Amino acid sequence: MKMKKMFCLLLTGVMVASLSACSGSTGKSTDETTKKSTESTGKDIHIASWNNAADNLTEIAKAFNQAHGTSGKVIIDYADSDYSKLKPTLASGSGVPDIFQTQNRDIPAFYNNYGLKSFADITDIVKPDADKWVDFALETCKAEDGKYYSIPWDIGPVALYYRTDIFKDAGIDVTTLTTWDKYIEAGKKIKAKGDYYVEAYNFNGSTSQDEFLIYLNQLGGQYYDKDGKVNLASDEMVKASNLMNKMVDAKVAMDIPNAWDDRIKAINDNKLVSFAFPAWYMGTMKNSCATTAGKWGIIKMPAFEEGGNTYANAGGSVLAVSSKTVNLPLAKEFLAYAMKTNEGNDINMKFGEFPSYKPAYDTEYFKSKNDYYGGLAVGTIFSELTGAKATTWGPYFTDVAAGLKTAAGNILANKMDPKKALDEATKASQNTINAK
């Protein structure tokens, strides 16, 4: 996530990357042909999105506007991924963008905080082909009344990125690393060859808790018990924490205090030579780690036990429609074009928004080979790793995430017993929620 922040990514070939887009508002509208939006017909619609994702939508909007009639244009407005401008408009009901982007894990909280009356029902463009969406992506968009007030956009299937040259030099066949225990042993062999690491965590938890989320999802765990109460101390989360401690204790996992920037630096310094991460990170490496081009492979990640699950998802986003939109038919038509057509999804893949609409996986563009990753058809590889279990984020996940942030630091940096740290985080998160 972090997943909490998404960063600008660029992937050429199959995709540039990604959604997990950068935070920070530029306060500008995109596409020179639509900058005069405030002076136009009144039927134009505005979409609030951030950085790379907004660039992506701008190109889709340009194509859509050229092919569309005269009933209005689609204009993309740059916003920030922390929703600092969006939230006040939703709270007041005034000035709300016609369409706006949220991280997929945040949409249940938006439904809860602002009420379903704040959103337009777009079930008619989502439900008819529900079987064509990746299951967990669609499930996240469904409200308690069974209707859809948002449409799935991109997802983050996780795979193992690894340096083919370094693994070969160490005599390791990556296909034999079927469990995390085998992976750790391989990491020790690789480390004997040089200052190499096969994982990277933010030990104090302040800038990322990504791997806690990845491993928990891989194990099929949830953040709440059957009664809907916070349960960060589940067996699955404790197991995920123990794996991370095992990586650290074996000295095969390195600390990245600034999780985003330090991961890139470690890759460029030839220190971080493998790690499990989502599809949207491919473009970041292409754009920010050019010196390692052609040296990376991608394969499904190890399981916790032989024959165990190798699916996990991390990150992704949705687009929701405001009930205040000035042109609901246009909003629906654009969303259908952007998310459900080959034309729209070719652009999504160009910008690295790994689609949740499965028909996109059959296009030639999606199947093309990527030179950065040794000529692999990386889109196809990740399309076969989209079977992650749906995560129940709940209406107060922000509070849950805050508890996990504290627990992560206590576990990895302070060496607190994972169960104790997670019990404390559970109580703190639930108390905060109860107070609301």
C-alpha cells in the first residue's frame, strides 16, 4: 500500500505501472482540449484522480471525448490520494466531483461515512457481466444493500520478483522454492555470495506494513472476527508476523526506513535481489531501476506449506459516482468505456493499471513480451495469479491500519512478542472504533 500511498509508475511494453499512485495534489485539470471545462455546456463531468492514475484517465478521456457525441465532455482533475479535497465536498454535499477514485480498501468506509445516498447506483453497468470481473475486486465495490455504487478498476496480484543472474550464480532453481522456509534457506546461500537480501521490510512500521497485508491475505486471514470485532491477533496474522521475524533473524531481510525510496535504492545498489510484491510495481522498476533491465524474472511466490496457497493481492482502486453528478448517463458511459472495453483497457495496461476486468487479459497487447523482464509475457503471468481471497476491509479500516502500524514497529523493531503486540493493537483499534 502501502499501501496507503500509491506512487507514479511507468511500464512500457505490456504495462507501465501503476495505481498505487502518488499522493499530493497539483490542483490542475488535464488535457488541453478540456481545460476550458468550467466555461462549457454544464453537462461536462469531472473526475477526481491522482498522478499516474489521473494521467491514465486523461488519455482514456481524450479517446472517449473524440469518439463521443456532444452531450458533454469528461474532464480529469488532479487530486490527492489522501482525499483532503474530496472528503469536505462529500461531507457538505457541495462541489463533489461527478466521479472520484478511491483505494479499494477505502470504499467501504466512504459508503459508511457519507451514506449510500451520496453515491449514484451504477449496478446496471456492473452486475450484468459480474462473472467477468475478478471476484474480490467486485466484492469490494458491493454495498450492504447488494447494489454497486463504484466500479472495480485495477488490482495488485502478488508475485515473486527475482534477479535471474544472482540466483543462477548461487546455483538456485527458483522453481524449487515452493515454501517460505525453502526460500529463506536459499536467501542464506545467496547472502553468502555477497551483500544480498531476498526481502525488504520497514522495520519500524512507520512507512509501510505492506508485507503484513500480503502474507495475511495469502493465508486467507481477515482483520475482524465473525462478530465484526477487530482481531489483528488472529492465528493468520501471528503466523505472518512469525515469518517476517524469521526472515529478519536469518538476516535475509533488510530494513527500508523509507519503504518506497529505499526499496528502489536497494534494487539499484544490487542489494535487494528478490521480494514478493504486486503487479503494479513492475513499472516502478522499469522507470526507476533501469540499470537492472533484463535481469529480473517473475514467478508465483512461495507458500507457507507445501501445496499451500500462492495467491495474494495488495492494492488497487475503484471509481465511484456521486449522486450529485450533472450527467449520470455520461458518467456511466465513460466508466463502461474505461473499464470494460479493449480500447480503455489497452490504455489502462499502458499506464500499469492491472485490470480487474478479465476479458482484457485476452488481448494481444496484454499478452506481449516485456524486455525488462527477460522477454516474459508478464501480463499473462500476473493474470494467472488473480485468485486471492476477498478481504473484508470494513467501514473503519483506517483505525485498524493505525493499530497495525504500531504493532508492526513493535514486532520487527522492538522485538515484542507478536501475539502481545497484536493483542494490544486490536484493543486500541477497537476502542477507537467504539468511541465513534
